[in-house]
Amino acid sequence: MDRTEIDEKLIQLENQIRNSYYKASIIENVCTIKDVPESIEYGEYQQFAQKLRINRAPILDTSGTISMDEIGRSLAFGEINFIIKLLSDYEKLTIDTFSVEKIEEKFFEMKTQNYTPNMIFIPIEYYHEIHEWNKTYKPYGSEGSMFDRLYFRNGNYLKIQYSNKKIELEDIVITSKDVNQWHYRLDSETQGRITVKFDWDAPDPENAILLIKTVFKFVNEDKNGNALIKIADFKKRTI
């Protein structure tokens, strides 16, 4: 491969990582997002940043394909774990055992206080209970599926994110995107939320250097707009 072909391949891989990040990211469901210039609140932002050594040989091999989707997904999961960890310090409602009715009560309590809860994080251990509930209460012909939403008895619903190998949960977390702000610095090249850039000319005989970075600030405007429910008899599933 000549240098033009290499540069084209690197651009394809950068775009692959970006696309996998945006596909996995649920920040827009949890927060109102806003880009903020670097001149504002300088020094008050956090970042997830990595420089990864990527072996050049697979990139130069034209007979095979390369998947770097996991790099983008890992960044997306890192962001949501960051938010969950922050919210885990908030006051919790403790219930004895898992109950969709208790979740429903909390949902409508938040609604009466003029919040707009729209997302719920649930430990995967309760997947079966949610599915059985939705079999009864999902309105016929309604949008979404029984797997990605929790439907309530009057037609309201919350989008669901279950825990997985990348997102660990013990509590139930309900979020309202209107009280959560996700401020981010624009990537200078794409004007997006993340920077993804290969350095092919790095002084390493075998590896190129991949920079992946997002610079952000999470702002919660009202703690009561999010809710945590602790389940006293929760037991983590063993594999």
C-alpha cells in the first residue's frame, strides 16, 4: 500500500470507531447535550482519553478486514458508567424486593413534581420480570419493543438500559434528560463529541498510535429529577 492508500484506510478506521461510539452511546437519552467552546469554563472539564498502540501489519494487509468497533463502544459505556457512579451517591428509595409497581409509583411521583423521566437502568437480573410485565401492559401496536422499554398501565413508558458486561448495576436508576446537562468540547476536525486520530508516523517500528478522546462536563440541575431505587434482596447473577 502506498501512503495515499494507507491514509484512506486510516480514515475508514477512524470513521468506524466514531460510528460505533455514536451507535452505542445513550448520552442523548440521559442528558440534554450542548457543545461548549474551550474559552468557556476552561479547566473545569474532564476527559476520557487513551493512546493505543495499533499494530500496522493488519492495516497494511489488504486481504483481510479489521474491526475496531469495540474501541468506540468502550468509550460510550465509559461515559454512562461515569454518570451512574455520580448518581449512585444520591439519596435512595429502598424496597424489599423488585417490584414494577414500585417503579411505576416513583415514575408518577416524579411526573407530579413536573419532571420528565424518560430512561431507566435496570440490573439484567430482572429482565424476566420486565418482560412478563410488558407482555400484559404494552399497548397493542405501540412503538418500541418489550425488550427496550418498560410500559406502564396508562400508556407511559421508560426506555430501558439493562446492565451488561460493560455496565454494572445493583440499583435501579431513573433519569430525566431535562435536568441533566452533558457539555462537551467540539472535535476540531469533525465538530463531533469525540476525537479519533491515528498517528501513522509515530516513532514505533511496529505500531501506529491511535488517540481517542472526549472532553466533557456533566451538570445536574436538580437532584430530584433523577431517582435511585435500592433493592434489599438483590443478588447478582452468577455465570
